Amino acid sequence: MTSSESAIWAEGLRKRFGRTEALRGVDLEVPKGGVFGLLGPNGAGKTTTVRILSTLTLPDAGQARVAGYDVVSDADQVRYRIGLAGQHASMDEKLSGRDNLRLFGRLYHLSPKAARRRADELLERFDLAEAGDRFVRTYSGGMRRRIDLISSLITAPPVLFLDEPTTGLDPRSRGEIWKTIRELVADGTTVLLTTQYLDEADQLAGRIAVVDTGRVIASGTPEELKAEIGSRIDVVVADADALRGATAVLARIGEPDTDPESRRISVPVIGDSATLPVVVRELDRAGVLVEDVALRRPTLDEVFLRLTGTTDEAREAEEKVNA
């Protein structure tokens, strides 16, 4: 995929703020359509990356194209083709939701009539028409985030940046934002989503890049990233006396992890090294009485912790060298 075929393309992005190197050579390639998740701990470089891609910050080095245009030399063209919803709502609380949207329309150089029409369309489409004439200060947190999100859609941009759009929201409000994002993608919008909620990325993103210490340390589909860790077989034995026998059986697969208090033994499974029926059969042959046997696939949280945990160790080693 070339830079012209991608919705977003970046190579070697670097950015320093004083002595802090926020980005150390970020490479990204986001295909058109769908949701691309950008994950990472606080300070990893997610927001800085979004600010560069949305033309709010200039890179110190590297290059990037959004919707086919260079973010530095063609910044005006990029701005015309993107929407951006940051971590905090940007609505004027003293205006109604409808008036806020009309104001954004005018800022995007729509005529008064076109701005009114677009505001009405968006409120109707995203089930906010009844609340549209209320002051924003009366909105719930979830409703504020939704109205903030749709304000970035005034010009129907082909690329939308969402920087942690559901931070601090309750589960119901998060679900409403997820529904809105899915509707946008169904219409052909490309969404770059930064989030610290791993379940959110698992639910929405077709592809994911994990960023830490200013670098992309892993990328792929959620399933590809989970496959790198592999599954686990969990066995809960009937009593403590059966722990030794079960551990001996599972040791033929890999290195078991035993928790005597819960009577649970867990072992990693890489590829087709073991199947559940085979394990059950071997436990039966060994005379091990079990309460439960399960094949457990890794969660995206486990992938994230494995990746960023390793990076944290590398960071500490690097800091000691540079001290």
C-alpha cells in the first residue's frame, strides 16, 4: 500500500519538547475505511502523533500524508478533509447544542442556511434532535461527548481523529459513542482512535498499533496481536492432592503456573501444541480428578501489558545507561 492509497501514512515522525523526545520515529499506515486503534500508556506519544497528523503540531523530522495530502506543505488541504474530537468537549455551555453546531458550520465557511441545515441533519441522525435546543450545560457527560463528536462532522470529512473520546464516561455513554463511531464507518469514514480502554479497541478497531516511548512497538489486527501471545489451558483440580499429578501432565505442554490456593494450574499453548480433548484424556489417564478444564484465549489487555511491560524494562535500562 502506497501513501496515496492510504487514508493516513506516516514515516519516521519525530518530535521533541525541550529535553523530552515525544516521538522517536513513528511509522503508520492506515487503510481507507474502518477504525484504526492507536494504543499506548500515558506519555507514549499518541496525542502528539494525532496533533501532527491533524496539522496542529509540526514534526521535527519525518513525513506524513492524510487523505493524500502532506501535513506540512498541504496543511490547508488536510484540514479541509479531517475532523478532530479531542479528549475534552469544546462546546460553549451557554449555547444550545443546535447553536453550537451552527457556529461550527459558520467557522467552516458554510453559509448561514447551509450551517442550519447541516446542524439539523446531524442532530436528527444521531438521536439528539430533542435535546438540540437545550443549553449544553444541561447535558450529561455522555451527551456532551456525542455533540462534541458530531461537531467534527460538519463537513462530512473522510478522515476523523478521535483522541480518547470516551474517557471518564459511564458504560452506557461509552456504548452510545461506540454506536456513533460504527455508523460513521458504515458511511465510509476512516477513524483513527486513540484510547486507553483495551476493550474499546477490541470492539471497534480492525487494525491496531501499540505505541510506547515514542515508537510503534507492535501492529496488526487484534487477532494477530493476541496470537503472538498464544492461548492458555487452565485446569482446576478437585483437591490439593491432585495438584502434583495435574502439574506433571501439563508440564509436557509447557511451563505450568500453579496457584495452590485456587487449585488452578495454567500452561501456555503455542499454535497447535495441545488441544483440550488431548489434555482431558491425559489427565484422565493420570487419574487426576478435575473440576474444570478450559482453553482461554488472551485478551487485548494481556497483549498490551506484555508489550508495554517489556518496553518499560528497556526504558529503565536505557535511562541507567544515559544517566
